[in-house]
Amino acid sequence: DAGVIQSPRHEVTEMGQEVTLRCKPISGHNSLFWYRQTMMRGLELLIYFNNNVPIDDSGMPEDRFSAKMPNASFSTLKIQPSEPRDSAVYFCASSRERAEAFFGQGTRLTVV
Amino acid sequence: DQQVKQNSPSLSVQEGRISILNCDYTNSMFDYFLWYKKYPAEGPTFLISISSIKDKNEDGRFTVFLNKSAKHLSLHIVPSQPGDSAVYFCGRQGGSEKLVFGKGTKLTVNP
């Protein structure tokens, strides 16, 4: 298995632009997590899905952030409009029920 | 509210000595505690976990201890190796599968 696949690996965009991060979880995993890593807040959970259904989005910082999981093999995290303070590394992770989560390699987002 | 706290942002130890990474939690309603290791430019990788019904779990050089009365867990690495230098995240997962982490502790093992 190729593991959790995230794209793009790096994204540089201008303030105000829309940004879409993509994630392909490991086949057979039914939970999917989106995290943001910053120096100040560490590894911060934004939202997680179980069986494609958003269960808890209390970590989403504001309405500019949205996430979808249209099917078991794909999820997106969208920021619109993007701001410089959104610059961070964004991780996607997936897991089977009651098992450890596997992380992708992350997307480094820079908003200038 | 951060329900998992890693109060030490960094730790430095000599090769061959013990590394002890600490984590406190504020809520007991969780089933599992996990440790992940993260190298620069890579995603975190699972290291070891412990169920809340246990007080110790060991895997090679890595041992996690859980003190439920103190709401504290720790990761021991013995002996420490330079390749262990990384950021370590403490996490907890409850029945809803929600997985949250502390801010991480950067471990540096000096040769």
C-alpha cells in the first residue's frame, strides 16, 4: 500500500486566493483526520471523518476553512480566502477503527 | 481546550542514556494513549500506545508508563540513540475515534 497520499507537497499562494489540499487515505481505513502543524499550537486537529461523515469540526479555525469527503478514497480541505496566518504544514491521516493512525507527508502551505 | 499537554518543548540527552518524555492529560474518558515520532519534512509515525486499562507497555527500547491517578504518562527510551532525535507527540483517542495531540517535545540525542 502506498500509504496516505497528500497533494500538493508544497503550495505557495497569494493572500485572498482559494487553496485546496487533497488527501487519499489508505484503502480500508474508515477514519480520516486533518491536522495543522505550527510552532505555536503543535499538531492541531481541524476535523475528522468517520465512514465519510464529518464527526467533529470544532477545530476548524473559522468559516474560511471547509472540508469534504465525497467518498472513502478522497478528501479535500479548502481555505477560501487564504490569509498569511494560514501558513503551516497540513497533515492528513487515516486509520481503521481502534487502530493507530497513519499520516501522509503533509502539504506545506505558504500564503504571501 | 488542550486536553493533552506536553510541558517540555525540548529535551537533550547523551547517547546511551535514558530519555524520558512526559505528557499530562485532563480528562480520563479515553481508551488509548499514543506516542508518535516526527522527523523534519515527514509525517508523524506511530511509535507505541497504551490502553487505559494498563499501566505499562514495552516495545524494544521504548516503554510507555501510564499513571491514571496522576493523569500522567511518560515515554522512556533506553538506550537513546542519535537516530531517536525527533519531535515526539503524545496523543489520546477516545471511543469516538477522535485523536488529539499535545504540542510535541523535540528530543535531541547527542553522540
